Amino acid sequence: MAIYLFPVLALLISVFAYLFPALLVGLKAFIVPLLVVVMLAMGLTLQWRDFTKVWQYRRIVGAGVAIQFIIMPFAAWLIALLLGLSEALMTGMMLVGATAGGTASNVMAYLAKGNVALSVSMTMISTLVAVILLPLLTWLYLGQSIEVPALSMLGMLVKVILLPVAAGMLLNHFFKHKLAGIAPACSVFSMAAILLIIAIVVALNSDNLNTVAWQVVSAVILHNLIGLGCGYGLSRKLGYDSVIARTVAIEVGMQNSGLSVALALKYFSAASALPGAIFSIWHNLSGALFASFWAKRSSPGEGQNQDKQPG
């Protein structure tokens, strides 16, 4: 499956899922296992030294986390204010804006030939930071306090990211030569898996999409584009190459919308969950386009495991 076809296929499968949701809603339970297997496949492309190199990028990791928890929450609040969203929808936007990077960002960084080790590290760090900052930022902007399921978040992080990536790296370490020929298949599988995940997410939110206001869609799209633009632009301003910049852009732009939906449904209302539900669909489409663009522009030797020196 050519990477340049990925956004087209993502759009087509989203339309199919919207028109025929009954065919896909029953596959909800497969979302997490699919992500686990994709992360295992990505682990097969990594070596232990890739993570030791991340220390070289501690400055950009700090900058990325700052963008994540300073610019994104402010952008969510400002967009909701300017578009005149209701209190419930503004709450939903804030839950999206103040959360961590999502696990799908690691998949998109992989497909965009970004620095996967950096992406995984940023996801883990931002998730840990979100345990404290998400309720604090929600209270600061909205005057409301919520309880964040910290142990649940960390447990999911370990199961979906840490363990499968570590397992893949162990396999790569001990059976590197035997597994060398399956790299292209891993890339194809990753794209197919994320397409199926997009389809399932669309199907699960088909009813919400029938009643959604275009104001909310516009708010979500604008918020996501601000994240991608700020992540890439500020990274380049700090002197980093496009591999690092695209990784940070994806990590900042692709929020953990699934967590924001869960928090909205538990602590607020169904309407508050709508921005997160729409974001979960849109950021996969925009991430696919972004990944396709950069995969085509990358040189053959450029990619996840390249030793990129910070500028």
C-alpha cells in the first residue's frame, strides 16, 4: 500500500463507515489490540540506542510538552470563545486541548518517517504530565475541577505503547537478520490497521455526526491545524531538522481524544464528548495527509532510526 494513497483510503473508508456503521461498530473491541500489534511492528524497526539518543533532544522534548500544555489549551479556549460555542462544547474543547498526545501519533510518526523513539518518549512524558495539568488547566480555564484516572491512564500507556514496543525491540535485537525482510510488511500492516481503526471510530460516532454543528467541526479542524503548525514551525525555529520537526508536529497535533471523550462522558455530558469524538476522526485524517506528504518528501536514508543531531 503506497503511503500517498493512505489519506485517500482514509477518506473513502470514513465515508463507508459513516454510511454503513452497523458493519463496523461490533469491532470496537479490536481497537486496542490493533494498536498493540502496530506498536509491536514499530518496535521491530527500533534499537535500544534509538532511545538513548532521545536525551540529545531533551530541549525539543521540553519545548514540545510546553506547546502541548500551553498553546493547545489556550487555542482550544480561544477558538471556542470566538466561535461562540456553548458551555458544554467549550468544556469538550478544553478536555481535548489539555490532554496528552495520543497513541495514534506514534503510528503517524512512523508512517511519516519521523523519529519514532522520540514520538513514543514524548507520548509517555506528556501523558505523565497530563495527570497533573489536565485537571488544573480545566479548572483554570473553566472554573471546574475533574478527577483524572491517573492509574488507568498509566496502565493503558504501558499496555498499548511501552510493552509492545519493548517486545518488538527485543525481537529486533535477537532476531534482527531473520526479521529484516518483514519491514515492508510491517509498514503495510500498520497502514491497514490504522485505516480499520479510523473506520471503527467513524462508525461508533455516526449518530453524533448526523447532528453535529459545523461550528464544532470548524473548531476541531482549526485546533488540530494550530497544533501541527506550531509543533513544526517552532521546532524548525529552534534549529531542528524536518524529521524532528514533523515528529513534534504530529505529537502536538494528535491529542488523546479518546481520553477526553471518556472524561466528558463521566464528569460532564454527552455534548461535551462531541469535540473529542470529532477530533478522533479528524486528526487521523489530517495525520494521514501529513504523514503522506512527508513520506513522499523524505530521502531514502531519512527515517525513524536515523541519528539526527539537534541544531
